[in-house]
Amino acid sequence: MEFYSTQNKNLRVSFKDAVFNSMPLDKGLYMPESIPRLSSRFIDQIEKYNLPEIAFEVASALLQNEIPSETLRKLIEDAVNFEAPVVKLDNSTYVLELFHGPSLAFKDFGARFMSRVMSYFLQADEPLLDVLVATSGDTGGAVALGFLGVPNTRVTILYPKGKVSPIQELQLTTNGQNIRAIEIEGTFDDCQALVKQAFADEELNLKLRLTSANSINIARLIPQTFYYFNAYAQLKRKGVEQVTFAVPSGNFGNIGAGLLAYRMGLPVKQFIAATNVNDTVPRYLESGIYQTKPSVPTYANAMDVGAPSNWVRIMDLFHNDMEAVKTMIKAYRFTDEETLNGMKAIFDKYNYIACPHTAIAYLATERYKSENKTNDETTVFLSTAHPCKFPEVFPVEMAAKIEVPAQVRDLMHKPKQSEQLAADFNVFKAYLMQF
Ligand SMILES: *Cc1c(COP(=O)(O)O)cnc(C)c1O
């Protein structure tokens, strides 16, 4: 399978090049040259397969022989080694929990698969890969834990000192091995500026093989299709034949993967894009005018995105047919006040604690059902993170009921390992050059 740029379909590269370039020079995004359809024999019997088996089928169809079969199978078994259960709330409402991986967020699927794909392509005595990431919280943890112990790679994470949650900081700073955390005396924007400068610095690029492993990488998108198929398999065991998915959306990678799964043959009735007040896509579907805007901080901060980078992929999947996009995707936005009320409502109604991002997807399913008077339509909203990552957003009595999973409790005994640096490029560069 070759990959083209959404800006220029004649530009074709191998999977390996798409993974290491991350983005084509023309600033488009990589997409598979054709969308394979899974056989109806496989879809009809999907309930017989488990998550790694389903992942292998889907990845084989998408990648064809870019990675040898047996290698791909082992890579997936190693990358996707945790569950993604569908939990029933009532007869037509389910939640797909994507937070059972090491960083307790759905980004683990993308980061773990991408790190192993990179390591595979690096095997034949190529130089060590240096991954630089700036994080405001969630991405850094998934990337750090995704690359932890992966051969031929080294990760340097920059985060703003004092500005990530306690659990996020534990996930960034207690790893050791091939992971280094740097606390920058500054803001997230300072961290991002330092990383950008490093990529543009000639001397650094001569000495180190730098990559950003960022969220638009095609190797992060592909594994996110796996759990949509696997959710359908779980529901099919309960007699459900068609599903509506509601997805908390920021950069629109998660829902983009769902739409890719749909184009590959997954029986989906409807996608619901749920956003906070950073509502570029809901406004676009209403008005037909695509207008990005600077992001506004909200409780669901991993969705504070004013210019969703994966939207071009979605338009590409629908051959830029706006009517087709509007038919398949309904979009709703919610304020912080509504989000908080949503978190309380799920708790009161189902005794279920959902993180703010997840609560927005729940609110969107409720609104969709009431607008369309389809109370018995099977809807699944995606839970993108464990609530313990955002304790400060919950009312105290709810916060007290959040159970902290074992993988985080274990981190609490580990010493914090981090370097403190000023937000100064020369200081950062000197730090990188010494290794
Ligand atoms: C990244 C993230 C999102 C947004 O996902 P996109 O793929 O960027 O749309 C939603 N929720 C959580 C918890 C996240 O970390």
C-alpha cells in the first residue's frame, strides 16, 4: 500500500516514508492510496475474534505487505495488550472505555503502535531515533509510555513546570530508561517553540536523527480504527447489527479513524462529533464555512483545538462531498457549564464517573437522540480518558469516588526524574548536544 498527500494525490510514498516524514512537504496529510474493504465474511463473523485478531485483520488490509505478516502480528500483540471494553449503561446506551492502557487515555493505541512500527523500520543498524515532544499533559504521557523500552528510540519530553496534573507529571517523570523529562520554566507555548526551533537547527539535525512523532502521523491513525471494529464485535455478541458512535473531538483523529473504519466496511449508522466551545467543525457543518479560530481553554482541555488538523483527512475520505459529510456526521458543541452538568447527570443516572471529554460525548448522544426521536437506536459514546487524570474538574463528593488504577498507584512510589531548564533555546540545545 502506498500513501498519497491530501494536497497532491500523485505524490506517493511507502508506509515507512509516511511514518518517518509524518507530514508531506506540501503540508497535506498522508492517506492510503485506496481504502480496502474488509470481506463481508469477516464482518459477518467478527464476534468470533478478539481485539488483537481484529487489529491484525484491519492492519493487514490497510498495510498489505509493508510489514511481513508474522512481524505485524507480533507487533500488534505487543502494542495492543490491554482491553477496550464496551460497558452497558442502559438498553440503547453504551460507553466504549479506551482508557485501560498505560497512560489511561485512548492516545495509547496510537502511540504504542507508532513506536513499535518506527522501531521495526529502524532495526537494520540505522541511527537511534530521537523523539522530541512538547506536551500540555495527555500526549506526552502516551508518547513516553508508548516508547518506554522500545529499542533504537529515545524520547525527550518538554512540559511546562507546575502546569500539568499530578498524575500526568508522574507518567512523564518516573520512567527512566529511554525517556527523559524536562520541566521548562515557562508555558506550553514555550515548550512547543523550543521543540520547533530544535527541528530547524542545522547543527542539532546533523548530530541527532530527530522526529516529532506527532498526532497527525498515519501510524497513529491506523490503530485507532481497531477499537471501532472491536466495539462492534462486542455489540454483535449481544445481537446488535448497527451502531451509532459519539466521539469527543479535538484534532478529529479519533473520529477520523472511525470514519476510515466505516469506509472499510464497518456497519455504522451515524457518527456524532462532540466538541467543547472550540467548535470549528460544528460551525462548519451548520454554515458551510470553514473558519478556524484561536483555541479557548475549557474543562475538556485535550479538545481545546481551534484548527483541527485531521479534518482534511475526513473531507478526503468523502471526496470533499459536503452533503455526504453532513449526512454521516452530526456535530454538537457544549459549554463548560453543560459539561459539568453532564458529568453529574451520568453519575446520577448510571452511577458512572466520566471524564469531562467523555461527558461531552454523552451529552451529544442525548441531544442526537432527542432531536431524532430515536431512543432505542444503539449508541456508543467513546470514553477517551480515565477520570482520575482530571480530579480538579469534579465536585469534591464525586472526586472522592474516583478509583485510581493500579498502573498509576505503582508510579507514586517511584522517584521523580526530571531536568529543570529555562525556556531558552541555547540552554535546551546545549542539553541535547551533550548526549
Ligand atoms: C486527545 C484527546 C481527545 C481528542 O482526540 P482527537 O483525536 O484529537 O479528536 C479527546 N479526549 C482526550 C482525553 C484526549 O486526550
